[in-house]
Amino acid sequence: MSTVDIFTTAGPQVWTKPANTQIVRVVAIGGVGGGGSGARNVAPNLSGAGSGGGGGAIVMMTIPAATLNDTEIASVGRYGEGGGPQTSNSSSGTTGQGGGSSAFANYIKALGGLRGTAGTTAASGSAPGATVGEDGSSGNGGAGQHTSAGSVGGASTFRAAAGGAGGGGITAASPGVSQNGGIGGAAGASVRGTTLAGGTAGATVGAGPGNGDPATAKECRGGAGGGGGGAGDNVGTVAGQTGGAGGIYGGGGGGGG
């Protein structure tokens, strides 16, 4: 009979080898990258949107139990916090945090997703890249956009986690057009052929963005990316939305409007 141990609390955890174990299969998924928040401004000034965070990489390894100690350290990468929304006009957004790496002893290491960049009063945040693991590439974060809806989060391949969508900003042309956020990246098909859907896009001064679909427990795959937040109004009274959360495990967070 097999035993499955799942560690989701960030930081070092102690794994204990079960008695009579012959083979240990390890799956490590890096922490989610947090999306950047958008700038806040009033028309006819530009309000740049934040970009989505990247998904965490996934690495797998089969290890003969005889080579392992009775206890080993399993390190869980922290999730990257998204940049906080701006509450003052004429202010740039805040860059998100990168996800932490996950590892098992000295055998494997899965890199965390890259952080989303902030929107400024001069430009929207650029898209962070993807991280590559043994079992597929994670999705990159979508770029923030102020002349159109936020970019869709990058889809992942195989079992890796997807990226969060970019947020929507406000054009500089008077009176300033508010843009919707983007749709979160979809997570690649698992061995069962299912695909996890990215979070829905946030609407301007309306419904907030959706969270990415999570992987189920013991599924050994990454989650989908969160939707991008929509822009606030063009007179500076309604703030842009915070991006949607990425689905566990390791789905990138959406960028803020």
C-alpha cells in the first residue's frame, strides 16, 4: 500500500520515510509569482496596468528509498504576494513578489514563478517570463495593457502551472478609456486529459476577476492563472481591481488594474 504525503505550508518541513518503503516518488512545484498592481491617475493622464505573475515550475524524481535518510527536509516555496492597490492619485503601482523555490533534500528543486511588474503613470507592466521544469514549462504572466484589455496569462505545458493575466489600465487620451483585465492562463492537460481554466477577466468598475482553477489533492500538477483586474474610473474615484489568485498548486496571480 502506498503512502502519500503532501506539504503545502511554506518553509522547511520534515518528511519521515515509512517503514519497508522501496521507492519514493517526489513532486515539487515552485511557489506562485504575485501580480503587480496598476497605477492610479486621473484623465487625461495615463494609468498603466500591472502584469500577471508567472506560474511555478514542476520537477519530479523517483528515488530508491535505501538512499534516503529516515527523515529528510522538504522545503515548500512561499507564494509571492501581489502588489497592493494604489489609493492615491498620480501614483504608480507596486511590483509583486516572486515565488519561492520548492525542494526535497538535495535531490530536486522547482523554481518559483517570476514576479509581475507594476504599472506606472507612464507605461503598463511588461510580462515576466516562464520558468522551465522537468515536466513542462510554466506559463508566463500576461502584460498589463492600457490601450486594450490586459493580456491573457501564459498557458503552461504538461503538468506545470500557468501564468496570471495582465490588468487593464486607462488610456491617456481625454477623457480616458478604462480597460478590462485579461483571462488567466490555462494549465496544461494532465494524464487524464483535463485542462484547468484560467480566472475570468475583471470588468472595468464592475465584477472583479476570477481565481484560477486549482488542482485537486494528490493530482501532481500545477494550477491555472488568476484573471487580471479591470481599471477603475477615469476620474480617480474608483480604484482599479486587484488581480485574481492563481489556483493551487503554483498558478500565477493576476495583475492589477
